Amino acid sequence: MPEIRIHQEKALDHAGLIKLCPFNAIESSGSGLRINAACKMCRICVKKEPEIFEFIESSQSGADKNLWRGIAVYIDHIDGDIHPVSFELIGKARELAAKIRQPVNCLMIGSGIKEQAREALEYGIDNIFVYDRKELEHFKIEPYTAVLENFITRTKPAAVLVGGTVFGRSLAPRAAARFRTGLTADCTVLDIQENTDLDQIRPAFGGNIMAHINTPKHRPQFATVRYKIFSAPEKSKEYKGNLVECDIDPSRLSSDIEVLGVHKKEKETGIEEAKVIVVAGRAIKKEEDMAMIHQLAETLGAQVAGTRSLIETGWLDPKRQIGLSGRTVKPDLIITCGVSGAIQFVAGMNNSAFIVAVNTDKKAPIFKHAHIGIVGDIYEVLPELDRKIREAAK
């Protein structure tokens, strides 16, 4: 395991050095200073006092990276209906694979899914491995994990990308645990180095920092990604990938879960699918003022969404929250009304095609992400904006 070594002969100001760590991981002992179990390996101490604190890499050699090649994508689906996040991950996987000149392999698990699996080939992948058995008709965590383990053992991918869906969030950590490797959840940025180390970036500590995570000594590297973070590639029948039919020992498909029945709920169109969104922020003073937001949304044919503060007031349904603890959106147009632009919120909408921000504070962080920024009071700007849009539409 890596460690932070303290050069005690140089550590003279104990009180000052102890204050360096925001996690209280530096403490005084009988023999000098020491690093306790609260250490997060953030290396703040190393950056501020490099002559006193030294980061020591693990002495373990780690996995042979030459044996692990390519990018794998788990194809998430329900009864063969592929979740669009899977196509977005294929697009990102192709981009990563091109940098290291290695293949993109996909995995699809289920029953009677071979024809649907061929659809994935039209998005430019090299191979799709299909485990098609009656026992896999419904998602059950034990057999699905066994299949994913079998697929990884067979193909040895350098990285595995999984959608941040209900199924994906259950499956990825179990598989990662079996290979004793790392998993980074809800990545917002993915890149790859020539040695196939995956650069995984995600908001951390409540969105107050962007964490850059690597897994240099273990393979495969797992990452989950929410819907609407990346873009799906164009579909084309000209792509010539291979469909590989796979099998697995039936004894590995046993489960203590019995599916008695499946009741499909009515499909809802959420803010994730909206082309235009109007977002209400903390600047809304009272619930009656939400009428102004709804009026602008009606004029634009848009959906209404909100920040966490608006949701906590009860003025909007939680399903309409944008951000780390809400939904991720990627509309053609988004108008933020009185939204400051905290990292937690921006992480859920910064891939929008066109961003308009209205805020009284010209230094508000949201303006760093906006294509058009309007410095002004939403109570003055929005009614005027609504009026002009209506006039232009006549």
C-alpha cells in the first residue's frame, strides 16, 4: 500500500504541521509526528511541505497491463430495449480505444436478445458477447455477476464502463470486488493514458472538489457513468462488428431470488429527455413566484426544473432536481433563473448545448459555464424575456 513518510528531523513546527491536514490525520506522538487512519491520501501535506512529507508508492508490482486490453461496455437493457446510456458509453469507449489502438467489446446478458444485440454492432463496436439463456431472462444479481465475471476473465479488458442505472449500480461494485479492483462511480470525465491507465474524474466531498482517480496497479478498471453525460455515436449499418455467442456453466446461474411477476409502470418523460429546460434557483422568494417560471416554460414549450434548495422547499417534485443528487440533463437550451452555479448543480447540466444564465451577481460561478449571461433581477428579466419571445413568435 502507498504511504506518506514523515522526515522527523525536519518536522520542527509540530503545531503548524498538524494544521496542514483538513482531515486531522497528522498527530503528535512520543517519537514525533505520525499519520493516523484518517489519512485520505490527498497529499496536501506533501504539496505544502515536500521536504517534510514524502509520498511513497506501493512496492507491489500490480497487474501485468499487457495482459489486459481494450475497453468493455456493459449493455444495459430491459427485455431487449437497450438503455440509451449504453450507446453513450459506446461512444466514449470508441474514443478511449482509439487513443490506445485497442478494441471495444460489449456484453449483453438476457434471454431472447440476439437480434437486439445486433443493434449495438451498428454503433461501431468490434465485438458484442451475448449470454442468451432462459435463466437470465430477469435481472438477478448473483447470476448476472457470474456472467460479467466470466466475460471479463474471457476478454480481459483494461477498463469496464457501466451505466449508472439501477442495474448498473448493483452489478458494477460486485464485479469489481471479485477482481479486487477499483470502481469510480458517477464519472463526469473519462480519459486514458498510453499505458491504459484510466483517468476518472468525478465531483467529491459534496461536489466541493473534482477528484482525479487512477487505478494504476489493478485491472480491470471499473467506472459507472450517468445518462446524458456523454454523446452517443451515429448509428450505421456499415460497421462490421462480430456477435459472439457465449455460454456459462448452468450451476453458476443459480439464485436465491425468485421473480414472481413483473408489473410495468407507465413510462414517464422526465427532464432528462427535455429539449428545453427552465431552471428555478434560490432567488425565487415565495412559491407563488414559481408562476413566473412556469409561464416562461410554457412560452418556450419547456420543462421546469430546480436546484436542490427549491426541491427542499417542496415547491417542485424531487424528480425535477438537477445536479449530483438529482438528474443529469443535456437539453438543446437551458435557462437558469437565479442559480448560483455550484459544482453540484453544474455537474448535472454542463453538457447542455446552449446555456443562458440570469443572476444579479456578475461574479456568480454559473456565468463561467453560460453561453449568454444576463446580469439582472429575475423578477424584472423573466417577464420581459417572456414578452419578447411571445412577440417574436407572432
